[in-house]
Amino acid sequence: MRPEDILVRTPAGVCCKIGGFHIDPTRPVDKAVITHGHSDHARAGHGAVLGTQETLDLMRLRYGENFAASTQAIRYGETVTLGGARVTFHPAGHVLGSAQIAIEANGLRVVASGDYKNIADPTCAAFELVQCNIFVTEATFGLPIFRHGDPRAEIAKLLHSVALFPDRAHLVGAYPLGKAQRVMAMIREAGYDRPIYVHGAIEKIARYYESRGIDLGRVELARATKKADLAGTITLCPPGTLKDLWSRRFPDPVTCFASGWMRVRARARQRLVELPLVISDHADWDGLTATIAATGASDIWVTHGQEEALVHWSMARGLQARPLDIVGYGDEDEAEGVTENYGDV
Ligand SMILES: [Zn+2]
Ligand SMILES: [Zn+2]
């Protein structure tokens, strides 16, 4: 049995032939197994969709009730048989409901990890290491320059700035699904108990997170608040709205952006970000390499991001490695504007 007998790359994405399904397909397919709710991984229009309850709910929230012909929810640790494969979901630590998919067939185990991070996040289950023969990994921050550091230090920077400028609003660009809720939860962990203001795209998902038992404290819509009342406050908004008309309702805003890309000063400058916050929902270089090594896999497939360095690193360690060159996965922080359609903002 070769790895290719379990998983192959097709135009629609990674396909498990023996199980009769695709993982995070970028085109409509009969049977899709979805790792998490970000729009590049979780698309509408498939036949049957298997995912965690949270991923299915987030897809429903974005696409409406009829986003797939049928759905099946699966819990972490649960195993289902699909065709000739046994499929088990494990936490990926990326966003609420995110999962790695372990596929077992004929004595081989493949783990497709989707997007993942191996550090603590108060808004989702912690990444679980799964031993496997073949590990399919992302490489969003797959270069040695990407070391995210401690996100709590970034939150402390934000709160320090808020204390320093009581007459200015702090406008924090944060991806609406996952990052925004994580930043809110971390602000609460740091002891900040005043209301946090949000853009409508973030509010809708924050309410869903709260319905799943994740406490975000008092969350208010910025658009329902008078300009003068926003002085000295924190507002979270999609990165693309930081510099558009929407931001004009804020008094003398300090522009902040929570993203792993903020490690690159030129990017922060380019986006006119005054206070860059290095907070990422993807593993950094150390996280990627440590995880690859710990899985015990001898074969590493790299799906998207900065594939080359990670492939090179794996091969230098005597592992087999290849880039999958899948077209259609992006990086949520790089997306411009309100790319996720969550309705009225
Ligand atoms: Zn993602
Ligand atoms: Zn991704």
C-alpha cells in the first residue's frame, strides 16, 4: 500500500479515493470532509458534508440552511467508516470546531491537519498530536523568520496603548471568524472588563461562540454607539474596514491589526497600521517543524502557504516531502475587505 492509494491530489483538492471523499474541496463534490469553517476550506454546494457541529453551524451561518444536500456532525475522537477508510476527527487548535482528519486504511494512517496552531487559545480545543505515517500540513508561516512570540504580550501592548490615549478609539483589525473572538477572549483574560465594540460581521460570530459556552464579556455593536462615546474604547473590525468609510465613525482612531504577518514591519507600514499585534491562528516556523517531527511521519505533504522551506527542512531531516500546490486556499488575514458574507454590518 502506497500513500497515494489513500490520498491523491485532484483539481478539487485532496481526495481519499478508498473512502470516496474529498477534504476541504475547492470545487463542489459528492462527499466532502471539512476541517474548519474558514471560507477557503468550507465551501457551499457539496453533496454530503461531514464536519464538527461547530463547523457545520458556521457554514450554515454564512451560506444559509441549504449549503449542502446533507450534513453529518462528528465529535472529536469519534470514528466513522467511509468506504474502505476509517476517519477520526482530532482538535486542530485553529478556530472553534477546527479539526485534523485522521484516515486509516490498510495499516497506514494519514493525518490531514487543515490549518492548525499548537499554542493555547481560550476559544477552541487544544491541538492534539496524532502519530501518523503521512502528515499533511499547511505552511502559511513556513519560513524561519516567522516566530509569533507570546500573544499575551501583544494584548498587554494594546491595553497599555488604550490606557495611554483615553481620547482616542482603538480600532483592531481582526479576521471575523476565530481571530476576533480569540482577541476578545484574551482581552478578558488580561482583566479588561469594559464593553468591547465590534463590527456587525464579528458580532454575529461572537454571538455564536457565546452560544457554545465561550464567554466574551459585554459585546456591543459599534454602529449603535455615538462617536464621542467610542473615545477610550476598543473596537474589533474586519481588517479590510480599517481604512474605509466605516472607520470614520471613530474619534482619532489608533489603527491596530492582529495578524501573524505583523512580524513583517513593511506589511504593517504598507497597511498604515500604527500598532501591529503579532497574533496568529497558524503555527509559526517552530510550531510547524516541532509538530512535523513529533507526528513521527516519514512522509510530509505541504498544502498551502510557503511550501518550499518546509519541504526543504523535511528532506534535510531524511523525510520524504512534497508540495501539493493546491490552488484555492488563501490566508484569512491577507483577505481584503469583508470577504466573509455574514450579512448586514
Ligand atoms: Zn483557516
Ligand atoms: Zn487555510
